[in-house]
Amino acid sequence: LPPLRDSLTSPSERSSPPPLSPPHPPVHPRHRRPETSSSNDIVVPRHHRRDIIVPSVVPSLLHMQPRPRLPLPSLFTLLALALPSASPLHVFTCRHTYESTLAEELANAGVPAAAVTTVCPAVVSVSGELPALDPTYALQWLPCAAEVQGASVRLLADAAVAACGDALLGEAPRGALAVHALVPDLLKGGRTPRLLRRCEAIADRALERLRVRHRSARPLAAGEALPGDAPRLLLQLLLLSPERLLVSLSPCEQGRGLGTWPNWHAPAGLASVDVPKSTHMPSSAYRKLSEAFDCLQQWPAPADRVVDLGACPGGWTATLRRLGCSVIAVDRSPLDAQLAHDPRVTFVGGDAFAYEPPWAGEEGRGVRTWMVSDVIAYPARAVELVRRWGSRRWASRMVVTMKFQAGVDWAALDEAGSVAESLGYDFRSKHFFNNKNEVTLLLQLRE
């Protein structure tokens, strides 16, 4: 690795920066940037955009033309200076076979096609200037990733520590740093992902070294918890081959109650959703709802009011019952027999889209109410459901599946976000690992 001081003070870099790349293609009016944006920012739909702007980086992994660093006042500016200048990239992970869908979403957001590359199955990289995107089809984001190489676990771990620098780690509180060991095979759902043990060994050694230098890398004491508003840092190590490692150190945005981004809790954005085999689950759909709760880092409490629309056969209702909730299950078809005899499950036979909860017309402020829905319907009906429940304040939190017939209905997805925000809800949409040709809408009423 080149000395950090040399990489920052190179006379050639100060006196003759490389030429700027051509401007981005025109942006659709729906994605037009606000007046306060930089002229070089990529503008995305409001519900995808974050408040942090990532500085220009110098891609070499994909052999593209270098671009100058821009002195933008953000945490990511410090991060870009702390990392080696050879190969920073922005890397997204997704479910295997959805790489082209993620690339399509990035293109819709204004990212030039030439800057997007599928590095390997389930891993898509972007080079150049990039806002802090939260794409629906991205499970995880590795901002400003740098490639390091080494022939052994020790060499790779030492190179990863050197790439981290001190700019971010030095100011964070104890317990703020999480370290994730990643390999592409994780996104394929295999039981024994290739290279994972090696990557975990690299992560363990790197963390051991970081704990000597930074309190943020040291674990919390027994019984101690990191405050909810405390800054969180994430070190992600993605092992592409036995001797090639991508290193990303970044702050995580809290997301106003809709989870962190990048995902601080789940490596590669993959939640642990399996239940013991002895547990009765009427369908495998329960995994989608479990992923949604894990992403939000919120789970319904036993005292919350909960409605499951389109409940049959009962996978989501069973998940809610495992959390101790009483559930109103609505569907035209009958519920699983075991759930139907559960005294804390109230089954209502009928149309999920016409259903009104018992608290309709009441003032809902201060009461946590959940509406979850996995109804099989056209995307427009999912938007209608969000509008109906949101405009009447029947739920303070919603988890709704939007299902597609063929390709992704981007217009309906954008409309759902616009409707949610216009009604006073924060909004995210995610294609979780257990989603098929569908996405999950996450909404929370602003306080």
C-alpha cells in the first residue's frame, strides 16, 4: 500500500488533476434535483435519497478513467481521504439473479450505465460521484470501498486495518463499530458459503488490532447497550477471492425509525429468519415479515394493535403470535386450523381491501397500531391500501407486499412512496432475500 502521506501530498495530484468526466445524461423531470444540489450530484426519487453526498472517487478496479476528489463537507469526505486512493468504489449487494434489476434501478436514478458493473453474482459496483442511495433491490451498501490484496489472512487483515485510517474511528463511542465478514456466496442462500471461514478469520484479526487503537471497536460491558441515537460505524470486508478483499468503513444513517443504512445489524442485509423445525408455520411466507421487522429493528409488542390483511393460510399471523401479539386476521379464505383455534387470533372473513379496524374513527396518536399485508393483488391495489389506511391514520406502522406480474412496476413503486410521504409517513421499500417477484413497503407515521 502507498504511504498515506504520499497519497495525500503528491505534487502531480495538486498541480494537474485529471480532467472531469463528461456530464451525466439529462434527468427526467420527476427526478430533477433541488436548487441546493451540486451540479454534479445524481438526483434520485425523494424516497430513495439520503442526506449524505459521497465525494468523487477514483476507480481502478474496473479500469475506468480517474476522476478528481471533490472537497465536500461530509463524513464520507474524511473516509475517502482515509482510504488508499487506488481503488475506492461503491458496492451494492443484492439477491443472486437480481443484479440486472438493481442495475435498472440505478439507471432509473440517473447513474450512468458505464459506471455500473456486476463484479460477480450478487455484487454490483458503481464508480464515480454518487449520492447516498438506498435502492429497493440492494440488500446492503459498501460505500467508498477500497480493494486490498494479500497472500495470507494476516496480510489481508493488516491491509484492511491500514485502509480504515483514524478519521472516523477516533471519535466514535465504545461499541459503535460493527464488523461484517462477507462473501458473494452468502447471497445465494447456501449453507456453507465458499471463503466465509477465511473472511471471518480476516475480520477477527482486523478487529483485534483495531481494539488496541480505538475504543469504538471495543465491546460494550455486560448489560450495557449502545444508545439509540449514538453514531454507528460499520466495517465491511467482502472477500472476492482468496487474495482480493474489498474494505468499506462508513457511518450508518439511522433512517428515522426505518432501520439503518448501510444495515448495521445484518451482514449483507441478510436477517436470521429461520425458526425451529418443531415450530408450526403454515407457510414459508413468514420469512418475509421477519426480514421486514429485522430491517426496521422494530417488532410489534403484545400490547400493540395488529391487523393481518390477506392472512390465509397464516404465515404472517403465526409470526405475530410468536411475538406475543393478539392478531385480527382478515381473508376470504379460511385460516390454518391451529391458528383458527388460537384464542388470541380473531378471524374476519371478507375482503381485505374493504375491511375497517375496530378503532376506525378513533384518535390514533400515542397508540402503536400495525397493519401488515401480503395480499395477492395488482400493484395499484397496494398503493390504494397504503392511501386508505394512511389517510385515516388507522395504522402508525405498515408492512405491505407489492407484487408484480412480470417486470418491476417502477411507476407504482414511486407512487407508493409519494403517497406515503404526502400522508405524513416515512417510507422505504426493500426487496428482501425471501421476496420473489415483489417488494416490501415499510411505513412509519412521523411523530
